[in-house]
Amino acid sequence: MKLKRLEAQTRVICTANRIVVAVIALVLGLAVVASALPQKRKLQDLEFQLARVLEEEKQVMAEKEHREIEYRAMKEDPEFLELKARDRLNLHREEERVFRVRRNND
């Protein structure tokens, strides 16, 4: 009789130990996940900022390339240089007609 009671108590203690270990493991798992969430949000923010900066860099590089092409054209192409100068100085040749279109800035 004592032996059966001791076996029953041992089973109850083992079951209680398993439950306690499972609860501790669950709490530790939740703590790890909870500590990773702010880092994941920060990573997403940094990735968004990186994408934005890369897009801005792409636009700057396109503008730089446009300016370099325009510079080379001014340096090497006299017709382009004349066209730009006439446009900036608002000049025209005697045989030319210049039409200016005004736009409404709404």
C-alpha cells in the first residue's frame, strides 16, 4: 500500500516538474520573440531608408549624366552651344521667327 502511494506521489511530482519546465521554456521563448520585435521594426525602418537613399542616388546620377552630356555638347558641338546661347540671351537671326507660348500657372 505504501509503495503504491509513493509511486503515485512520484508520478504527480514528475508531471508537475514537466509542467514547470514547459512553462519556463514557453516564457523564455516568448521573451526571445519579444526582444526580437523591436529589432525587426528597426531593420524594416533602415531598409526603407536605404531604398529611399538608393532611389535619390539614382536620380542624382541621372542628373549628373545629363549635365555631363550637356557639358560635352557645349564643349564640342558649336550648333548646340549657339542654340543654348540664343535661348538664354533671347536672341534670334533676322530671317527667323520666334514663337513664345505662355503657360497659365494654375
